[in-house]
Amino acid sequence: MPDIHAGHNFREVIKSFVTACRKKKTIVFLLGGHVIKCGLSPLIIDMMKNGIITAVALNGAGSIHDFEVAFGGGTSEDVSENLKNGSFGMVEETGHLMNTAINNGFINNIGTGRALGSEIEKLKLPNRKNSILYWGKRLDIPVTVHVAIGTDIIHQHPEADGKSIGQGSFLDFKLFCGVVSNLENGIVCNFGSAVMLPEVFLKALTIARNLDNKVEKFTAVNFDQIQHYRPNKNIIERPTMSGGRGYSFTGHHEFMLPLLAAAIKEEVKLRSVKEREC
């Protein structure tokens, strides 16, 4: 990687990841739905298993794509074509199974992320090993889901229940606030969420600081196919004004996430080898 301009910044980000891993600091990934739809979940799961990622936040679309991958091995539909006859998003299995899990989560006072992960595990969905929600449950890593009513296809289903959806996402927001409260000297990495998760992060950070948690010096990174206002303002610029560092990178998720994951693992491995040699 050239040590100039964006190449230099990328090197700095990798160094931050290695340092945070070595010191066992919080590393949270915020994921938009397109990241999962492109088949990149195995890279996230691998970093969860290897102790690199300590928490994951998904928007509603991310949770749906993840659940459908666990159920059917893929997740896609022709939105333009299906919108013509009103069939867009009207998949019975997705709506029924996910709303059942969320409604049961309401009864048991469980957040949406853990409720969905538990449902995937209980049903033994055939492709569950490619599910971030499933591994969050298995590894006991916080995987939170943050939604707005009406933004997701499962809200179209007859079993969708407003109080369950709201309570599940609110419990996950509280859990996410706890994650952000421990972000000092850690990393927040936003991959592909242009609006929802940058807004959620900003509010969680406000709560963490309001409760006198020291969350000032951390690394904030934004990866996206094009740069948007909210990620750069709400994750990169405003939150790091007290002493943190912010970086933005532009490129297709299909290239950037594999590059990031490979670089982190390679550097962690090299540092470990050098330590053993010493």
C-alpha cells in the first residue's frame, strides 16, 4: 500500500486496529444492508471469531438480508418489477419468521438482534453459519438492530406489531449505548450506512458522555461507495473533535471490506510473530 494520501491514511487505520486488538479495546462495526447483500458477512464473522470485532450494529435492511441469507443462502429481488403489482417485499417466510422472533422478543424483554439470532439458532436455518446475527448469539457478542417503523419490508406483514418492533429496537439502542460508552481508545467503523446508523451513533455517544463516560480519543472510519453528509459529520468529524481521529474511504464494498479484513489479520499475525521472535 503506497504510503501517501489515502494509502497513508489506510495504513494509519490498520495500525489503529492492531493497537485496539492488542489492548482489547472496543471495535464496533456499523453495517448497511448492501454489505450483507453482497455476500461479505463471512469476513465480518471471521473477525468476530478472531476477537477483532467486539460489537456489530445493523440497520433494519441489514437484519433482513442476514436472516434471508441464513434461511435461503441468498437475498435479492427485483424491486422495480415487483413494485408494479404490489408484490415487493411480500415474502411470507421472511415476514412471518422475523416478526415471530421480534414478537417473542417483546414477550421475553429481549432486543431484536438477540431475538433474531436466537430464532436462527432454534430453527437451525440451513445457512446459519453465514449469519452475523447467529454468531452474535453463539459468541455472545452484541449485535444490535436499529429500525424506523415503515422502512423495512417485514413491517408490511400482517404479523408486524408496532410495540414489539419499537421495544426490540429500543432495547438494542440501550445496549448499543453501553457499547459506545466503552469506545475510548477503540474504533467505530461505518460500512455503507448513509443515514440510520450515523444518527444512532451520534445519539448513543451523546448519552455516553452525558453519563460521564470518557469517550474522547477513538478512531472513527467511514467506508462507502460515495461519501454522504451524515456519516462524515456524525461519525468522522463531530465526534472526534475532542481528540479522536477520523478517516473516510471511497470504494465498492466488494473491494474495500476484503482489503480491510486481510490487512488487519495480516498485521495482527505479523505483530504476533515478531513478539514471539523477540
